[in-house]
Amino acid sequence: MTIQILPPQLVNQIAAGEVVERPSSIVKELMENAFDAGASRIEIDLEQGGIRMIRISDNGSGIPREELALALSRHATSKISRQEDLVNVLTMGFRGEALPSISSVSRLALTSRTPEANSGYRITADGSEIHPEPEPAAHPPGTTVEVRDLFYNTPARRKFLRADKTELGHILQTVERLALARPDVGILIRHQQKETLRLPPASDTEAWSQRVERILSDQFIDHSIAVNASTEGLQLKGWISLPTHSRSQPDQQFFYVNQRHVRDKLITHAVRQAYQDVMYQNRHAVYVLYLDIDPAWVDVNAHPAKTEVRFRESRQVHDFIFRTLQRTIAAQKPGHAPAIPDEPSPFGFQIPETTVFASGQKQASTPLSRRVTAAYPPPVSPPSPQALSIPFAEYAIQMDASAPVPPLGFAIACLHDTYILAESAQGLVMVDMHAAHERITYESLKQQLENQGSILSQPLLLPLRMTLSRHDADKAEHLAETLVRWGLDLQRTGDTSMVVRAMPALLEGADAQKLVQDLIANSDIGDTASPAVEQAIHEVLAGVACHAAVRAGRKLSLAEMNSLLRQMEATERSGQCNHGRPTWIELDRHKLDSFFMRGR
Ligand code: ADP
Ligand code: MG
């Protein structure tokens, strides 16, 4: 074959291979065009899962008559004109490919009217460069794109389409994803002339959170933490699920960069890492997060469908997301008011001037707040590490009759030697003693290690002699220096023998032999300060805390129980144990009343 230039329609069909996979990809491109045109309302009509027909109308800026043909031409766009613009893209589109690509694999009609024009105009296209003259057509200001018979001229591709219901499912997913990006835009979908989804425009945070709940689940906001933090050039807001409300699939994770939905390994990793010590490995957080970033810091031209981005300072972005979420999760102790995201801003990018970690600073009296949100001054100062040793030191609780009831209330009884029952201002609090204690121990071990560089050690009354395999003894000897930092004094006394002379004070009473064995088993830890090492240390500490924690079955006095409750209030992440199980739940008055059908 001789080399020849391909005809435009074929070029567009090739481009369509990347951009138009199925009806949902068309919906995505057309909705993004409507967003870019500043529409506040979008209506979508579908027939047969969008295969037969997709019609999208908006009330945006419209296209003047003389530009209609251009809109359908390849590489024709109103969104960028110079290379510099590409660096600062804030619109969803900029490649000028969607309309020509779509028109090359379907029967496309574009009808549009600008506010100034006294009539609308309509034009049809087939992916070639030859466009008929626009004809006058009745249309309100805005644009309607109608796409019929997808892949009618490319039968091989048509075969890949699935049942109408499946295609409709993909479309709804796409629309929901876009609807979360732009809560300010009202959206209506009809399939076979039946209303399928109606999302009113949201003008305040409450309406915004209602949209989020409509799309995720009506329980989500109640079981989530609001995020709102910013630093120079970066702002992160939205909602993340409480660690206790994870899912078995990562199917409800929405992340937006400058209002563009993206899937990005770096981001996924940062979020995962933030949850790492509060959630099981194979569970997945639920989140709707919005990152606003200086557009010059991010390259959106990394993928034809623009679902991937490249960050210029990827490390910085990663760390900002990770630290923000980690702090937000850590701040979830009982009685801590979560932050509330600001109002949604339609074109949300602003560079904040100051660094504010707003977590917990705003009073929560809106429906966004979790139930236990009274801003509560703890009656006791956070316990010193020593006060946390086992058995609980019964340190005095300075109870002031006028002080409010603490968030977790006061212990009234212990049930089956496992659960603490406490009366709180709202109702009845139930605490899993073992889980709560495990978390408290773990957090204070971590804190000691972070703050003092080592864990407080306590000599054993009787040094413990133990026999190990030579291999383990070698490892232990090699580790000894690191273990000192962890409060463990370990010396080799022979080929296969060691002696333990001191243990972490917090772990008094724990099985020293088991502890040492666990540490050795996890000892492929170097002693550099890399995140991997840190994570490994945390894993070991979590395991250690689990050994030491009060086993279900041990009797606690009321004072000990109260002491545990106060420690929980003062401890970060105390809402769940190291494995992501909840440590406490509350039945409020309202729930209790409803059990007994009071007030009906
Ligand atoms: P891109 O969005 O990358 O610019 P498209 O092929 O999607 O490329 O659209 C081409 C041009 O047509 C856009 O740049 C815009 O000027 C115009 N356009 C498309 N859809 C609309 C719409 N719904 N409202 C107003 N103008 C539109
Ligand atoms: Mg576009």
C-alpha cells in the first residue's frame, strides 16, 4: 500500500476509539461540555441504555450560528488557544475532539442558541469535514446535542456494547460521578421517557451533603468525618468514612482534582496510608474528596479521556493528602466536633493564604455533625503514660458538679466482664473494654516513641530467661539496640539463650516471652527512618498492645472503668481498635424511647 493521508471521518473514528467506548463516555463528554458552558441545569434523555439515543440539553452559554460547524471540527476548541493555556486549564475539555469523534460513530445533531440570538440553529454531522448550513430551529438559550444509533457505521464496535440495562447502569454511574463534582448544577435523567434520577442544584452545604447521601447512601454523612484543610496552593475538603464504616470493595471512592474526577495511584495510596492503622488491610474507605490545586501544578493532559492527572510536586500533594486525612481521623475522639466543609464553590479554585487545619474548630450544629459532638472540655488532663499502665492506675477524676457530663459519660456497670455500660448526656454508652484498651495502649506507645524517641521502660523484678533457636537469637542480638528504644532490655547469654531484664512500662503484666518472639518474627525491620520501618514498628506495636490489653473476663472497678472512659476521650483514634472494630457505641434517648414506643 502507498502512504496516504486518511480521510477526516476515519481520523475521527480512530480518535473515537479512545474517547468513545460506550454510551456513558458520550454522556461524560457532553456533560463536561455543558459544565464548561456554565450551565446550571442539565437534562438527559436516553433510549435503550443510550445506544439508540442520548439527548443532553443545557442552559449554558450556547454556540453562535457561525461557530456551529467549527464546534464539530477536529481540534477546534474555544477553551485554549496557546501552549501557555494548556498549563492552566480549568475547563473539563480542551482537546477539541469530543464532538467530531462522537459524530463519526453516530448520527449527531447539535442545536444551540446564544442569549443574544433571536433563534436557535441546528446542524448535523457525520464526522467528515463537510458540514451542511445550520438551519433555524426553536430552542431556548443553551445547547442540545442529540446522539443517535451509536456505532451504526462501525459494527465491530457495536458488538462490544452490552444490554441496555448494563449501559444505563454505566451512564448513571458516570452522571453520579460528575454530579458529585458539581453539586451546584441541577441534573435530570429520563430513560424511555421515565424519570430515573433527579438531583436538584445544591446551593449550601446541607443540600450538598444531601446530594452526596443520595448518591452514596443515606447513612454516609452520619458515618463520616468532614474534611477541610488547606495549605499554600492546596485545599482538601469533603467527607471520609469513619474507619468503622469501611466496605469490602473500593467502589465508593470519589476524588476530584479541580472538580475533575480522577483515579490516581498516588492519591489512592495517600488515602490508604492515612487509614492504615485503623482499618483492616482488605477493607476500603468510602470518601468524597475535593482537592483544589493551582492548575499550573497539575497536568490534566495525561490521558485522552482525562481521567488521570500528573502532579508536578507529587510528593508534596501525596503528603498533604495523607497528613490531612490522618489528622482528621486521629481527631475523632469522642466529643470532638468534626470540621464542616465550606459551601461548594462552582468554580472552586482559590489559593488560600494561610495554613489552617480546621479539623474540630467549627462548632457542629448542622446535620453534618455526628451525634456526639458537644464541644467538651475534658475534666481531666490527658493521662501521663505512667497513668495508663496495667492495671489502670486509679487516678483521681476531679469531678466538678457543674461540669458537663463527659462525652462517654460515667460508668454504671460492667456487663459480662466485657462491656462497660455508661450513662452519657445523650443516653447509654457501651464500650468494648478490650478493644478500647488496646487502642489506648497502642496510641500511647506510639506517642512515646514519637515524642521521646523511645518507650518508657521498667525493669522486671525477676529477669526472664528464655531459650530460642540460634537463628532467632542471632536476630534478637542484632535487634537489641533498636529494642532498647522500645523499652525492652534484651541480652544474649549463650548460643541459644537470652535474658529479658526490662519491659515497656505500659506492658506490665504482658507475656514477655511472647512479646519478644513476636518482635523477632517482625524483625526484618532495619533501623533507618523510612516509612516502611515506621509502618512495621506500628504493626509490631499494634500487636504488642493487643497482647497487653485487658482480656475480656478481668473484673474492673467502677473507678477503673471511668478511668478507661476518660482515657478514651483523650486518645486519638479511640473510636475503633487497631483492627477497625468500633470500641464504643451509643444509644441515645431518642433510640431508647423508640424501643419502648415512648412519645408515639
Ligand atoms: P472541547 O470541549 O475539548 O473544546 P468539544 O469537541 O467537546 O471540544 O467541543 C468543541 C467546542 O464546542 C467547545 O470548545 C465549545 O466551544 C463548543 N461546545 C461544545 N458543547 C457545548 C455546549 N454544550 N455549550 C456551549 N458550547 C459548546
Ligand atoms: Mg468537550
